[in-house]
Amino acid sequence: MAHPQIKRALVAVYDKTGIVDFARALVDEFGIEIISTGGTAKHLQDADVPVTLVEQITGFPEMLDGRVKTLHPKIHAAILADRDNPEHMRQLAEQGIEPIDMVVVNLYPFEETVAKPGCTFEEAIEMIDIGGPCLLRAAAKNHRHVLIVLGPNRYSEALCILRCPPGPPLAAPGDPRVKVAADAFDTTCCYDAEVARWLGQQPTLDGWPWLEAIFGQNWGALRYGENPHQTAELLESYEYSDEPTLPTAEAMWSSQDDMSFNNYVDANAALGLCAELTHAQWSHACVFVKHTNACGVGVADNALEAYQQAYLGDPTAAMGSILVVNFDFDSTFVDAVMQTYDRWGKAAGAGGFFIEVWVAPTFDRELANLVRSSKKWGERVRLLNVHDLSGPPNPDQKEIRTIAGGMLLQQRDLVGLNEDIWEVVTERSPTEKEMDDLRLAWLICKHTKSNAISICKDGMLIGNGAGQMSRVMSCRIATWLANENGHADQLAGSVAASDAFFPFRDGPDLLLDAGVTAIIQPGGSKRDADTIAACNERGAAMLFTHTRHFKH
């Protein structure tokens, strides 16, 4: 990594491991002037390393038992000045300030201090570092011109950098200086979060601020949590993304504060599936979700057909569900949705119909008013504009789940129709029509709680077995729901997806007996040969995706 010429370094460390040898190398090998504070300066002076005290630079003594040392314009201006900006350099010269080109800082050990038995509140407060994080943030902002050294484990790396020929101060994504700057901000972020977490455990505070420090902003109270006796709040991610999200959605004629915890969880599940169908090039897709699982999905060439297919998938479960569509619509479509029960529900045996949340790319005021003017249930529905469902998902965002005493983080499952690795393992290949339904079933299954079995026919979800302890039970539920909801005739020639491999052939046998003619699954079982044989015996097709989609 090339670096600008370094003439002055500010060294202020709590952990003094290796600092003498490092500072001596800076002076002896590179002729760098060392500026230091308090205990660090004394430590270096005792080892005969020449040091310029900070108060000699600032003309101001350390104050408040060392709480104020480097918090001075002559220090921070020296770090923050853009060397390529003539006006910055003119102002430095006018004030007699020489630039600082290197910042060597490690922070007070707050976490280790509060972990010690018997640590008092006052002792912990004194271990909250103020100057160190300020120095790191300033240096990280000006990383094009200032070399950041975060601690003893970076000293040898810094020396290697210094031994390279000086280069121009050009930093861009991919430049190691950008990564070091990111590490510095990560250090201060985690440090502040640890302080907030500890303060949040004190009796006078509520325990939440540390989450905001780490994950996001814009707290807002929700109506309640999973149950009315549980409180809940919404936290919006700091990260900008083109991905459609609920926290950034526009609420139409209904505040997002009216949303409950369950509304958000279910709407997020529906939005995720509908967005994935959009990425898979279905121009008209409708998704109904209940308790995070799809209870109706329809894809078609026009809006009304897609909606009708989605609703009739399971009219009983659609009652009180979440609806997400990926297309713009007009008043005719709104009227059809508001008249769903009269047009289709009664004949299908449903007891009633209303939607908790309706998410769409666009609700203009006229359409929103049309929905909410309904005397039946329109005033209760929350209408949310996400503007565009085709935005790419954010691969850097992590999935986070709390467990008692901790948190679990993982990458998001963003693998979709990776057909380049799919494999036909049976004697017969799927027909083109079956392939269309297999793609749909596979994506629905991916977004269904494990163990998951999704059955589709003609662009429609006709049975979804979700969240069962055995895969064969999910097969039973999926086929039973298809029959229960009037799709017995559609089972013949339908397709099925399984989110993980079949451990035995009992699941495929049950699906094949019901009329399924093509199955898609990851494969990988010791008994794959048995399930393949089951399909071959019936003339059915089977695909292995070699990708599992467990969803717990």
C-alpha cells in the first residue's frame, strides 16, 4: 500500500505492549516526530524515545484528571486537514499548525473493566474513552492522508507500509486504506455499543440503546409484539439499499405506527417471496401470507387472473392475511379485491375475507381512498407503497435472531433459480409446462418454514405443507390442503418442491399417489436412489437443485 510522506505521528495508547520498539523505529528509521500524551509520553521518555508533549503543541495543559488532552483544534485540525485543499493548508499555516500524518491509538479497556468482579459504577465511567475514539474517527475520515494504526497487532504491518516508497494520497474502494478506515469506525462503533449496552443494564435505563448503536435508527413503538402483553419497537437499518423494504415504505392513509410486530413479520415474508418472483421475471405475481407462510400464490399474464389464483389457493387462510402484489393496478382491480368474498369466497366456502396489510409498488391517493372507503373492512387495512419490487437484495445485510443470552447472525439466503447446477436425475425430463411450475414451487418452498412441501399447478399454489417435524407429514398436509380447498382435479399433473432432501421414499410416494408428476428437491440423501426409483416407476420427473433452503 503506497502512502503519503509521514513526518509526524500522534501516539496515545492505553495498551503499551510493543509501543517502545514501534515508536523507536518510527524515530530512528523514518525520522518521524512523535507527539504523545500523559502516560504514553512518560513510558516513551523512560525508554529514551524522543517525544513532543501534546501541551507543547496546543499550549494548553492536560485537564480534568486527563479527561481533556487531545481535544483541541491544533490536534484535530492537524489530522483532518485535506492536504489537497489549498484553503485547508492556508488555514493551517495561518494558525501555525503542522499536519499530523499518523495516528496510533488503542482505547481504554472498558469491556474488560466492567467484567471484573467488584467494578464500581464510578470506575466504569472513568474507563469510557473520549479522546481516543475522536482521534480514530478524525483519522479515518481523512484516511487518504493519515495512516491509522489501531493497536499492537498492527505495528509490524504499519512498519511494512512505511518501508514502501511513498505514493500519492489516492484512496478508493479496494484501497487498503479504506479498509483500515472501516476498521477504525468499526472499532469505535463497537466500543460505543459496549458502553451503551452496559449503561442500558443500569437500573435507570431501559437496555435498548446499544441495539440502535449497532444496527439502526428511527425507533418507533409498534402496537404490540407477538402477543398483546408484549411491547415491540421498529428499528430501521442504517444501510442504504435499492431493495424494497417495509421500514422505508410509504404508508397511505394509515400510519406505520398502526402496524403490529406480527404485521411486520408476515408482511416481510410476503414481500420477500413476491420480490423473488419479480426477479424471476413474473410480471404479475400475487402473494398471500399467513403466519410467515404462503397460503396463496398466483402468477399470470394479467393482474386479475394472478390475484384470483392466489386467493383461491386457500380462501380460508386468506382471511386476515397479508397481500403483496408486484404490479401497478387500477380501480377495477381494487374493486375486485374489495369484493373478493362476494365474487369468489362464498362459493369456495370461506367464512369471510379481509386483509391486514396490502403492499404494492404504487398506491396513489385515489386508489388508497377507494380501498379505505369500503364499508366492510377497508378502513382497517394498512396500505404500504414499496415503489419497486425489482430492486436487488442487499447481500451485506445480515439476518439476526436473538437467543437467550446472545444473538445469531448469518448471511441472507439469496440463492434463487440457480438452474445452471440443477440436474435431471430421472429417466424422464420435466416438460416445459412442468418446468414453469417447478420454478414457482421451488421459490415458494424456499420461503416456507421447514420442513416444507409446496405443490403448484398452472402458476398457482394449491397446497403448502409448512413447519412440520417430519417431511412426510408436510407432504400429507400439502396434498390434504389441495383437496380441502377444491383442487383435487388440479393435483393430477401438478408439481411439488421440497426444501431439503427426502430421507425416505414415503414422501415422494405420497405425492405421486396424489397425482404429482414432477418433483424438485436438493438431493443428497443416502436413499436418493429410492426416491429416484419411485419417480421412474410412475413415469414422473425429478430434479436435484443441489441447494438446500431450510427456513427455521
